[in-house]
Amino acid sequence: MRRETLDDNLTQLQSMLDEMAPLVATAFHHASEALLHDRHRLAEQVIARDPIIDGHRAAVELLAVETMNLHQPVVSPLRSVVTALRCSQQLERMGDLARHVAEAVTRAGDRPALPEQAHPLFADLGGRVAAMGDKAVTVLRTRNVVQALELEGDDDGVDAVHQSVFELMFGPEWTAGIEAAVDVALLARFHERFADHCVHLANHVVYAVTGGTADEISL
């Protein structure tokens, strides 16, 4: 893993994140597709590929620690190394959440993983969260602070749909039963947490670029 210079290591860390992040975004896209259309084989693929994401996180951590030990970076380079560590951890958690959605599909067996009543909301929720994942990948690759700040507003939209899911479950029109409500609540939580991690990822990028937090920036 060792590189000749600090710049070589920083470039390699960014390349590793650029390789890892699309795997995570794709995992959520596929998990959402599997959930909405009961595609068990696709769900199994998401589960099977999660260790690949974990391996990327471990490789980033190894190189980041080696970089700090060998080169003792300061100021901007140190922010970049710390950001790589934090982003790899966020990406791994996002991959885990995509796997959790996929596991709900496989656990359902022959029955639909999602009650028909919840389909429209989860189609909306899944689309919003997947779009946030794609935007987070772009932010990580381009270091675009403007797009990074947009994700906070995107997350507000996800939270609104998440709330609508609970309003459906506790409303008079819910007929799918208690067990289905528990499953739906967990699935909604996985979606909402994935979106939260997209925001955290973007905030780490803002820190790497500016040295400050998203709250300190006005556009």
C-alpha cells in the first residue's frame, strides 16, 4: 500500500473512495428495486456484494493510518486523510443499510416484502434516497461544496416522506396488520438513515475543502 510521497497517498485515497462510493450507491438502487418488485435474486446479489464494500473500507483505513504514520501530514493534507477515514466509514454504514433492505426482501420468502398500501410511498422514498446517494457520490468525487450543501434540503424531503409512512401505518386505512407495520417501520428507518449518511458524507467533504462546517458556509 505504501506510496512514494504524501501526494501519491492522498491521490490513492481519493481513488479508493471514488471506487467504493459507486458500489454503495448501486447497492441501494438494487435494494430498492428488489423491495419494490420482489426481486429476490437481485436482493441476494446486494447481500453477497456487501463484503466487497467492507473490504474497500478496510483498505482505505490501512492506507490512511500508514499515511499519517509515515508522512505526518498537517493542515489541508491532514484534513484530507481524516476525511478519507470518515467517508469510508460512512460508506460502509450506507452499504450495510442497503443490505438490510435487501435482507428484508429475502426474509419475506414467498410473500411480498412490502404491503401494497405502502408501495407508492416507498417508490417516492426510494427514489429520493437513491438520488441522494448518487449526489453524494458526485460530491465525493468532485469536492463540489454547493452540491454538498444541497443534500441537507434533499434530506428534508426524505424526512417528510418518512413521516408520511408512519401516518399511513397509524391511520384508519392501514389494513396490513401489526407484523407488516413493524417491517415497514424498519424499512423506512433504513431509508431515512441512508439519507442521513449521505448528508454526513457531504459534510465531511465540506470540512476537507474549507476547514469548516456546513453551518458556517453561506451561499
